[in-house]
Amino acid sequence: MVPSFTSRSVLAAAAALVLPAVVNAHGIVTKIAVSGGQTYTGPIIPDSSDNSPIWHVINNSPETSASDPNMFCGQGATPGSQTPEIAAGSTLDISWASGYSSPGSNWPHVVGPVMTYMAKCDGDCASMNSGNSKFFLIDEKSGSGKTWDQAKLHDGQPLSVTIPADLAPGNYLVRHEIIALHNGREYYPSCSQWKVTGSGSLNPTDTVSFPNGGYDEASPSLQTYPPLDGYKFPGPLTPVGSGSGSNTPSPPASPAAPSSQPAPASSPAPSSKSTPAASPSPSASAPSQNPADTGAAPSAPAAPSPSGSTAGSTDCSAAWTSCNAGWTGKDKYTCQTEYVACIAGSPKTRRNTHRVVRGVTNSSA
């Protein structure tokens, strides 16, 4: 039966309310600040006119397979329009946001590692691609206690990465990658191009290429909500030079997290690389989605802001607050899903809208 004009209009209007929250559920690199130097802003999606070293992408969606060609530098990535000079040993403060406006909403996720690679360019970095780029690892971040370093981005703060002080001069790509593990695997790679200056002689030969990057997707390190304590980073590489290490942030201030949220425990034992594993058994391949069971408690995101004013939005916001206040960490976190359903309208419309949005987005964050 073909839906009536009225029902189709209701569904379209409801979907329009939900889609901004879906779009904001992903993100891109939007700004890089160089220590003692300039701050560079990345192109806003879909505008590619910004004068920036940050490579432009066509959307903020993740890759869900390590073999996807977009694992190189992101969705439909194209080179930056400038190659600024930075000294070896410089620190880059890298900020992430939704990418569709400036400054955009904060990075939404809080679970999973952050990896930073570099590849020396053969001349102009604009000529680099997945076939000729050999990436070495300079930094990997996990977290401490029950708080992933990724949560720092969720709070609107940047993550810092240091260029190895003894790196040989030349043109380089910096590939900064978030691996979000709150709902399967979501890879968010982002590239920027730089001319490194100095008198160093480090030319790493232990490298990988993307797509793949040596990631074993059967590894426990790439499953949903992996335990943070003793986390083993994916891939075969270890960081090189003086830029290695993990900057551990303070615990995030979750806008609607319960006041009884436990404080981070002491720092875990140093993380090591993940050893490729054989395909796990069904029970191992589907880890618990309950953060409390895995020791990785996600921060509750701020309630999404629907476009325009809708009847009942106040009630939905109150329900959002109540849901987060009552969440103890022992059950699956569903407050965001319930909020999205609430602002979609009546119970019948919510069910229909959920089907529409799932059909459009495949998997919301």
C-alpha cells in the first residue's frame, strides 16, 4: 500500500529531525595547531576552497573495513592546498568535530585507540596515494583507568602528537586515525601534509600501507568495547623516534553522565602490540556491549539538538536527563537511541522513522 501524502510528510519531517543527530555522530579533523606557530583550519564539508594542509574529505562517515580503499586518508580524500614548514620535534594539537559547520559539534565517541602515522612523500605530497605511501607509526594512544584518550576529543579538546625530533627533513603526510569501537569497528583516517625541517637522519623502514595497515580484524583489539586495562594496540608497528607515547587526558566531563560515575583507576600496565589471532569463537567474536562488563564506561553525550522547534521536545529532553541520571553502567546504554525515537513523534511515527533512518544511515553512531 502506498503511504498517503500525509503519512509520507510526517515520516519525512520526522527523519529531518533525526538526521542532524546522525550526521553529528561522526567527524573529521577540523583544526591543527602547531606548537609555537600557526593554527590551520580544515575544509568544511562539502566546501574544498580552504587554504589548508588538511586533506579534504567528501563526508564524515567512517570506514568499516580495513580493506576499504578510503582507509588511505578518508572518504574520497583529496590533497591539501598548502604544505607548511614545521620543525622536527614540533607538537601538533589535532581537533576533531562534525565537519559540516564551523566549529561544529564535538567528536561524539569515547571508546577506542588513536593512532598517528607518517609517510615520506616522493616530492610533492599531492602525488601520494595508497600505492606509493609507506607509513611508519609515531604515536598511539589508549587511556587509563576506565577513560579512553578519545574522550578528550568528546570534551572538545585536541589530542597532541609530537613529530620525532630526529626525523630526516622532507615532505611528509601525517595520517591521524581514530578507531571507534563502540559499535563494531569504525575507522576515521585523516591526512595532512607538511614540510619537516631540521638536521635529523631518522628514515624509518618498518612501515605499512593503507588500506589494511596490517590490522587483523579478528584481533581482540578491534572488537566492540575492548577492555582498556592492558589494551594491545592493533597492527604490527611500534612508535618510532621521540614522538612516541600516549598523552593521557584528565577524565572527561560528561554533560549528562550520572554523578555516581566511578573515578578512573590507576594507570594500566604499558600497552603492547596485538598479536594476530585466529578467528575467534562465536562468543569471542561478539564481546559484551555492556560497558560495565568490559571496564570501558562511555561518557553520555549531550542530547542532540533537532532542527527547529518541535512539540514535546521539552519532554524528550527531560526523559533524556532522567535516563542518564538513572543509568548505573550495569545495563546497555540506550539513552541516545530513546531520545532520537522520542523527538521523532508519536509511538507509531517513531517506529516508522526508526526504519527510515536505519535505511538511510545503515548504522548510526
